[in-house]
Amino acid sequence: MLGNKTYFFNKETCSFEVETVGKRKKILTRVGISLFVMVLLCCYYFLFSNVLHLKTPKMAVLLDRNEELLSKVEYLNQRMDKDNDALLKLQMRDNVVYRPIFGMEEISQGVRDAGFGGTDRYSDLDQLYNAGFLKSSVMRLDILTKKAYVQSRSFDDIQVLSKRAGDMASCIPNIFPVSTSAFNRISSSFGYRSDPFTHAIRMHTGVDISGPKNEPIYVTGDGKVVEVGFNFFGYGNFVVVDHGFGYKTLYGHLSTPEVAEGQMLHRGDEIGEMGNTGRSTGTHLHYEVRYKDRPINPTNFFDRDVSPKDYAKLVRSGTR
């Protein structure tokens, strides 16, 4: 073969002659060679990756980059662990210290830990490598962000109230509504209980304080009488006082109210006497504390252990 020519020996002429190769044959030859090379490469890749379990250079680079990213996500999870611990301490201080100071109801853990309902928010991660780990990490970040937002809003509310703490001091309903004498005792507490009439489990939105008939009842903080009424199937004779700052108190089953709507009261002013009116099984006072029109546990506000003598001084000091 010289140059691009191919020679062969012709026995009939006893000489070398140029062999003519058709264009079609050349194309088929080249295609065959290309297919052979491709098959050879596929076999090499299969043997390399599936039999010998080795990585191609490109795959090795991608896997190294993936491991680097996963390590960063793992570090982020460790940071979230620390941030969640710090947030839990803030939540505990918020519920146990800050909110009770201002008579605010604690934020339940269910509200703080609430997740995300509806459709799958993280379905776009399903096709990624290590999808389970990535989804759990993103979900944790979302929940931690929501917890931080709830806590931030709680501190905003506390800050607003703290700026007006001086004005609030005399208005917050923070004394027992009757004398702390041994004759007066809490006979039914705040929360779910068996209804004394139907025996069905119902929410009791205040506390019942039993005592002698015509026992004086005192308003528990400065405020304005906003309602005086009678409800035969409910609280009987009752009084509602608005103390401002979102607080109201209700005094039910009175024998006779001694105040009128629109009247301004100071802590310790007598508003009526204990009775047995309305839906009642005996002489007692139904006492409620409401914050932003939601009943909250009155025992968060008063100290039942004050002696009757000190209670009398407390009542006298509040009146003007």
C-alpha cells in the first residue's frame, strides 16, 4: 500500500495492479469500526463500574462534591440542634416567667411545634441523592423558623405590656375576690369537669368559690363596670368589669349586685354579695378572668395563702 492506493498481484498478468475500493465499502468499514469502538467503550465502562466497582474520574469528582455538600448540611443540622436548645430555654422562660407576670396565658407546645399541613411541601427533593436526609433537614429548618417567629411575636406582646406596667399594676385582677377566710374555699377549679346538672364533660371557664350567703365580693382590680345583668339559665345575677389592657372579670350567682353599668371601681370595692341565683346548686361565686375575651385560669393571678387579716388590709389599701 503506497499513499492511499492498495495493490494486489494479478496471476494472469503476472504483475501488481491497483485495487479499486468502492465508496460504499469504505463507508461501511468506517461505520463498523465506530460501532466496534463504541461497544468496546461500553464494555469497558460496564466492567469498570459494575464489575470492578470503580469510579470514573467524572463520577469521583461529583461524588466528592456531593459528600462536601452533605457535610455542610450535617453541620447545619448540628447548628440547628444548638439553636433549638436555646429556643427551648427561651420558650420555658417565656411561659414560666414573662407571660405570668402580666397574666398572659402560656403558649402551648402544640402551637409552638405545629408543622406544615396540606400537600407535600418537599416533593421536589424526592429525586435528589440522599433525599430523605435533605427533606428532614429542610423540614427542621422550616419548623425552627416558625418556632422563632412565634417566640418573637410573644416577646413583642410582652414588650407592649411592659411599657405600660405602671398603669397595669392597679388594673390587673390580682387578688382573691372574697376574703381568704377558711369559710371560703375553691369548690371547682378551671378546666374540663363533669357538669353538675348534666354530668357531661364540659369546659369550666372560671373557678367556683363556695362560702356563706351574703359574703362580700370585691372587685379584683381597677376598672369600669360594663355589664350588670341576670341570666336564669346561666350566671344568675352577674357583673362584668373591664380592667383595660385586654382584661375583664366576671362575677356570677350574686345575691344582689351593688354596682351599676358605667361605674368606675377601685380594687377592693364591694360589688355585691355571694348568692345562689341562676343555674347553681348552692351558695357560691363563679369568678372568671378573661384576656382578650378568652377565659384564662384565675389562679394564675391571686395568692390564696394570704391571711384574712392581710387580705382585709389589701382590700382597704386598694379603695380610695
